[in-house]
Amino acid sequence: MKNMEESFRLIAEFFERDRFARENGMHIVELGLGSARAEMTVEPRHMNGVGILQGGAVFTLADLAFAAASNSHGVVAVGSQADITYFKAVRSGKLTAIAEEICRTHKLSTCLIRVTDEEGSLVALFKGLAFIKGTPLLP
């Protein structure tokens, strides 16, 4: 169990190197086998021209959780397809993206990611498909 916890810690640290997500205030806060949780606090820099959270910020948060979940097995997996549906406009607060790997084969990882606001309301639903390269994620 301790070895698995150490692996998850190292994988989470690996994703702190995601400069775009990090510089936009997004972080992995929990990681498990085939699952991940990422969070961000909405700031003025994330707003679009009509004064709501820019869709790309929501997509990036979901994509970060997707990347962590699909790579949580310690094998490199790279996104090959993603789809997002937005349900609610956001102007402030904290967003959470929870990724769950719903299917994993030898070459593909399919994840569903729910992005919610502080009240638990669904903001967006993201589906991602990753190609599993088969090489170790960490040295």
C-alpha cells in the first residue's frame, strides 16, 4: 500500500510540471488508480468577454484531471480525443474536476470527468480518450 501511495505522489508531482495548468491556478489534489481530482479558483484572468468563465479554462481543468487519471497506472497515456458539454455559466468560486476511468484496454483509456462548482452543481461533462503508449511515465 505504501508503495502505491508513493507512486501516486510522484505522478501528482509529475503533473505539477504542466506549466499551462499550473500558471492558470489548476492543481491535482487527489489521485487514485484510474481516478483524479483537480481544482481551481476562478479569478478575473479566467473571464471571457461577456464576464463569465472562459470555456477553455473549464476544458483545461477537466483535461488535467483526465491526464492524471489516464496516467495513474504509471504508463504514458496521451489524449487522442476529447469532448465537453457545458451546462452552467460560472462567474466566481472554486471548481472541481473529478475524473473516473470507465474503461481501460491494452491501448486505450476512456475517462469521464465531471466539473462541478462549490455547491456541487454540474458545470460541464468531459469525455476523454487516451492512447496508452506503453512506456513508463516515471524513470
